[in-house]
Amino acid sequence: MKKLFIITLMFSIFNKTTAQTTPTESIYNIKINSLTGNPIDLSQYKGKYILFVNVASKCGFTGQYKDLQKLYDTYKDNLMVIGLPCNQFGNQEPGTPQQIKEFCQANYGVSFVMTEKIDVKGNNQHPLYQWLTDKGKNDQSSSTVKWNFQKYLVDPSGNLVDFYYSIVNPMSDTITKHLKQ
């Protein structure tokens, strides 16, 4: 009887430490608009990875648009890249929605989803970034957005996989290893 109890206890502990939990709030219920003001239904990306990236047109990392587009082109069957313009870091995204759209298309051929300009931190932090950065909402980890082009990867079931600071190139194996599975 003691052996059965110990085995049951060990199995229970193992399952709690290795099983991925379901977020308390679904990322698919968060409301956000496109760069042109149309609502984006995040649930349309269920079954795909989503890479969320706060972007800016006048940043030292702006060249990552090229690799974000390459990542999207390479893995678009199971990945959606979503760029989220943000002007909170050095005022490096001062443009209007039309200026941002024209810049991204003319310079980098961006065809992935771009959202309205949002705040990724502070008192006006968008609900999407509240979810991405708060373990209480995403059940995985808490983080702070440090600069433009910080990346958050969500798996096909809507669970946060990880976040990557600006210096991590979008085509890095630390990101693509998840997409190759």
C-alpha cells in the first residue's frame, strides 16, 4: 500500500512540474485593431504560432523588419508575425498609421499583420502586452519590455512559449527551433 501511495505521489508531482498549464485568460479574446483601424480577431490564428514584436521605424533594430518578413515567408503555414508599432522608446515611431504602412512596405515589403500604435508598458499598456508580460495572465512568465523589437512567441494553443530581447534576430535558432517542429 505504501509503494502505491509513493508511486501515485511521485506521478502527481511529476505531472505538476512537467505539464504546461492553460493561461487563466485567453490571448484569443484580446481586442486589437490593425494599422488601418479594423479589428483583428486573434482567434483566426489558433493552430499557428504567433510572434508579437513591438516595432519602430527609426530604431537601430529597424533592419529586423527584413528578417521578420523572411521568417514570415519561410514559416507562414504555421506562423503569423504581428508587428505592433510603439513610440515609447526614444520616440522612434512618430509616424501616422499611413506613414508606418508606407515605410514598412516600401523599405521591407512587409506583408505580415501590423496593428495600431500601442503602449507596451506603463499606465496605458495595451491589454495584449498586459497578457504577454504578466505571469498572472499567461501562466508562464513575467517580463518587462526593454526596447523596440522585443519578441514574444505564442504557441498554436495560445500559450506563451518565451520572449526574446531586441538583440535576438528573428531568424535565430532560438526562435525557429519552435517553428521547425
